[in-house]
Amino acid sequence: MPFIELYDYQKEAVKKLRTGSILCGGVGSGKSRTALAYYYVRQGGVVGCDDYVPLREPIKDLYIITTARKRDTKEWEEEMRPFFLGEYCDIYHNKVVVDSWNNVPKYKDVKDAFFIFDEQRVVGKGAWVKSFLKIAKSNEWILLSATPGDTWMDYVPVFIANGFFKNRTQFYEDHVVWDPRVKFSRVSRYVNTGRLLRYRNQILVNMDFMRQTVSHHEDIYTTYDTTKYKSIIRNRWNPWTNEPIKTASEFCQTLRRVVNTDDSRQVALLSLIGEHPRAIIFYNFDYELELLRNLGYPPGTEIGEWSGHRHEPIPSTPSWVYLVQYTAGAEGWNCTSTDTIIFYSQNYSYKVMVQSAGRIDRVNTPFKDLYFYHLKTRSGIDLAISQALANKKKFNEQAFAERR
């Protein structure tokens, strides 16, 4: 067995990568290991050998910009072990830094290093993008992403960093037609898109990842208090605060609380746990966490949590539930000891739902069949969220509230 083992699709990606590439692979495809293999090869290493091939000193400093979650859980340090890089190994004299996107401005003056930008965040024109563009001028770099871009606007910073455009203004002048019917800037259409397709094809390196797993998604419909639900819509009154509802966000969340706290949803969850004694449960709100903590799980079921309040390991007992809050735990960890995720409530973001499902859909999972259960009702709020997710969009609270 090779000392540093890569799948064939990962080896092909390493061959195709260059500075300025976006390494695109689905959740669980091994983008981190592939990116490190590319860095390792660029510094003189060889993958596929039976023995470790030392790098040629001096080697470039390595900076990995990732999510705060991945930094704090030291996921990247574990990935670096086979390469003898990072804090667990000190055989080289280069600097290895793993930090979060929030701190990327700290590294804007670094030169002649190698940057891996994990979980692509360089969209728009804020401080992160400005720092990224400055870093890209003086260093080798690649981006990692499961979802590289929905519109051409998402690619603008990367196109500029690759030298395809001098600045954002040039991109607008060459390819954007603005909508004259609105006072704010809104794209009506893009022109000369053939050129943009060529640029995108130059930088995208897709990992031809054939999953061995089969995902089974099932919607589990439960009931809800229709009288209470309709009263909130009619009166715009929050029964939990006993005050008028002031915002679209509060309106939607109040309706969601009606459907999410119904006894039938809890009964459905317990029925699923009876069939799947080891399960990850994703939820959104603190009141859901309180319910989930205190359900009558089968005897011997251990409860673990990852939330903004607790950071506990996944239990290792024969029966367990792991309660994960979407914001805290949709990315940056994985689990190969269960084949089941239960989404107690839906998240508003399609991307977050995909990332959450990816916690068990890993290239090294021992399971072939994976089960994803989506608890929901046929209420207006649940149906609207489901529709947005089916269209790979983010649910819009303001638009929903205005229609009611």
C-alpha cells in the first residue's frame, strides 16, 4: 500500500491543478487531502510510492484559510499527518498556519508562500475579497469548493486573481447588462458568456468522484395545530411572547415553532430512533434542543451534542443520538459510525442542507446505503421552505410574510 494513498480521481486532480485553480468536489470527496497532495508534489514530494519521499528544503510556507470550526477541531492537522506537515511533525523548517476566514486580512502581506483557501468564501467585494486578491498577487494558491458559484458574479474575484480582468469594472463593462427598471444594481443578463465559460473551464478542476454510497431521502409528514397556526397568520400575534409580531423573521419563526413543537413530530422521531439506534439529528432552534434532550429515547441511548453551547464527541455506545445545530455543525467534521441523519427541522439554506448530509456521506464510510429523514408538515411555511430547497435556493422570510 502506498505511504500516501490517493484514489485515482484524486491523483488526476493533482495533475490538473495549478495556481489559481478551484478544486471542485462534492462533500466527502477528499478535497483537503487532494489539496495537500498538490502542495506536497509542488515541494518535491511523490505520491503513490511505498515509502515517504521527503520534501526538498527550503519549502514554501503553507497557509490554510478555512472555517473557524475546522480550525478549532484541528481537522486539517489530522489531514496533514501522512505528509509529515503541521504541528504534529517538525521535520521541516517551513511555517504551517491554519486560520479562519475571519482572520484572512492578517495574511495579506505574506509573500512567496502557498495558500489553500478552503470552503470558498471569495464572493462580493468585502474585506475578505480584498485580502484574497492581494495574497493572490504574491503567492501560489488554490481554492476548494463543493459549490463554486451559482452566477457569473460569484466568479469575479477569482477571474481577477487569475488576471482575466484588471478589476470588477472591466468585468461589468465586458459582460454585464444592468436592469434599467430598478433603482439599485441588478443584473438583467450576461453577454459574451462563451468567453466566461472558457475562463471557468481553465480554472475549475472537477474531481470525477463516483460515490459508492446510495442516499435514501424520505420525507416524514407530521401534523400540527392548524387553529393556532391560522390564528398567528390572521392576528400577527406571538403566543410565546404575548406580543405583536414585529418582523417577517419573527412571523416565520413563530409559525415554525407551531409545527416544530407538535407532539406528532416527536413521536415520528422516536419511531425512527427505534429503527436506527445510532443517528445524527440536525435542528435549528434552542427550543428544539430542549425538546430533543428530554425525549423518551430507548433505554441505554447516550446523548451527545454539538451546538453553540456544547462541543461533545460523538458517542461510541451501541445506541446513541448526536444533536447538532446547523449553524455550529453543518461542516468541518464527519462520522462513519452511522448511516442515518434525521433533519428534525429544515434549514433555510440549500447549501447548508447539502453540507449537513455530507457529514456521513464520506469516501471512507463502511455503509453502502445512507438514510436521510426530513421531518416536516404540509403547512404553508414547511412547504415554502421545501420548495426553495428543491430549487436550490435560500428561503426568503420577507417574501413569504408579504404573501400571507
